[in-house]
Amino acid sequence: MNAVSLDIRSGVRRRPARVALALGAAASLTIMAACGSADGPEPGATNVVKTGEAPAYYPADYADVIAASKAEGGELTIYSNTDQENWDPIFRDFKKKYPWVTKISANNLDSDEVFQKVLSEQATSGSPADVLVSNAAQAWADFAERPDTLLEYTSPEVQKLPKVATLMPNVYAMSTDPMSIVYNASLMKDKPTGLKSLADIVSKDPNTYKGKITTRDVNGAFGFTVSHAFTEARPDSWTSLEKILPLGKAETSSGTQLEKITAGEYLAGFFVSAAPAYPKVEQSGGLLGITFLDDGTVVLPRGIGIAAKAPHTATAKLFTDFVLSEEGQRAVAEGGLTSYREGIEATDGRHTYQELVKKVGEDNVINVEYTKVPEDEVKAFTTRWDGLLGR
């Protein structure tokens, strides 16, 4: 069995995290064969439709959304914490489907900064953001509570998706990315398989691992969410954390963690998002290793929603529906994120939620919901965690 932990960039200045992720029941999904080239419909693809058209199960008035999009000037602006390499196949296939959309702008912000930037812009001259994408669950919950932040929109794809697709009203899961342990395979003789395994390894030789283990900063939305979710599901894990954290250091982004593990500054990192880790491991030539935790796999959804005052509302709807569709989920997986819709096969470098369940076991997956945690619980958790880190 293995367990996954998600990692996101949350290095912006912010007040202490207020919202936490509650644990949801693991959802088991069936894998259906669907593989082929990126240049056309894949064998087994069931929801591929002609360019500029909607699937047959969409409402008849969806034609009005398509027509409105054509009148919006062919632009779309996305505020996200997602790397360009993750976006590339999604944008490629979306433009093929809706060829009048010729300009898509997507920045790569810290996970909380996605919302901070929109709120700041809306307070002044207005924001150009059409679509918001982030897996900062606490920040999503705070943002959604404010008036006039999210467009009320029910995607017609919901009927084809599992319940885990709807994270909160008007916010859907673009991907379901697992957390991992990433380690420098050339420098670590023993390969960790989970948190307890890592604790056993470092406790045998604490001098070697002093300052050489990295985890996410729990004072940021991402770090708090995945760490709190894991300990809530596995309360006995504090025994392992008491051995690991005194030797560790916190980082605010997965990119920094991966760079320093590759360079040997760190020997291993836990609760590293598999989304940025997968390509780095593949490109490392065997230098990096990755494993899902065999004592609990945290899966953190990457939320997508439409800004209430989106300048290109119709195109934003097309894009949201596309990433939730079978075509879109195939592109999501191709870009290195973890798809969850039935009909996507884990092959040719693609990764799926179904693949994860098969690897670690349904009972070993810790799904997370976008809900709040009381302030006193947040403070108690971060104080205990940071105390073990010596902060």
C-alpha cells in the first residue's frame, strides 16, 4: 500500500491559515480503456464531439453559450498555481475544440495568491481574471464566503462525474493530485515507503539526516491542509512526526523542495505534490525516487471556478466544462496532473485517481473536502507541528 500527499506553492505573505480540509470517504472509480495519439480522438473515447459543438447530453440552450463565446474576442485569462507544462495539452485541445479562442493567458501564482490578487484588483479597477484554479482549499473556502466572488454555474458535466467532482457550490475538481515522498536515490541507501518508514530510517542515523528532510510549511494553506488531513486520518502518525520533524525544515513551495532534493541539500521530502514531482523524477535519470505513503495517501483536489465578474464569461464556461469532460480529463492527465473521470487510462505517462487506488488500496486513500477548520484547532495544530520543527 501507499499514501499520497499533495504539495502546492504557498509562499506569499498571509494571515495564518483559517480553513482546513475535512476528510472525505475514498471514492473508488472504474478504469476504462482509452488510449491513443494526442492528434485526434483516442480509441475508446466516448464523449469526443465535433469542433465547436457540445456533447449530446448538454442542454439545448448550450448553443447560446457557444455563440456568446464567439462574440467575446477569443480571449481567456486564468489565475492559477499551475505550471505551464501542466496547461499545455489542455490549452492545445481546448483550442482545437473551440478554434476561435486564440489567446489564453495563465499565470503561475502561489496557491493563496490566486485569490489575494483577484480581491485586490476587484477592490480597485477590476480584475481581468475569468477562471480561478488552485488547490488551496482553505483559501477557496474563504474566497467563496465573500459576496460577488464566484459565478453561479452548474456544469452539464456534473451528471457524468462522481460526487467528489463538486468541491463546493460553483467549484469543481480539475484534478485529484496525490501527495508523495520524493527522495534523492543516489544519496539514500534505504528507500522510504511511508512516513513510518522514513521515521525508522532517520532515527537510525539522525546526524546524517539533521536538516536534510523537508516538508511543507503548515502556516501556508497547502501545507496546513495536507498535513492536518493526514494527522486527522492517522492520529498515530504523530509518533513518526516526533522523530522526523526535529530533523526537518519547512519550505513554501514544491518547486523549491524538488530543486533542493535534486541538488542533495535535502535527502528526502514528504507531502510533496505528485503533480510537479512526476516530471522532475522522470527527467532526473534515476537521481530522484518517488513513492506514495504506505501508511495513508492524502489526495488534494485542484479546484476550478469562474470569477463572478469574468470579462469572458461564456468562454470561461466552455473552458470549465471542457476540463471536466472526457476529452479535457485526458488532457489533464497528459499534462502531469491526476485525472479522476472514468474512461481515462493510466498509460503513456498519464496518471489517474483509479491508478492510485489500485496502488495503495481504497482504504488507504485520504480524500479531502473543501471545508473550514475552527481557528483554535488550526492554532493548536500549527503550534504543535512548528514546535517539533524547532520554530
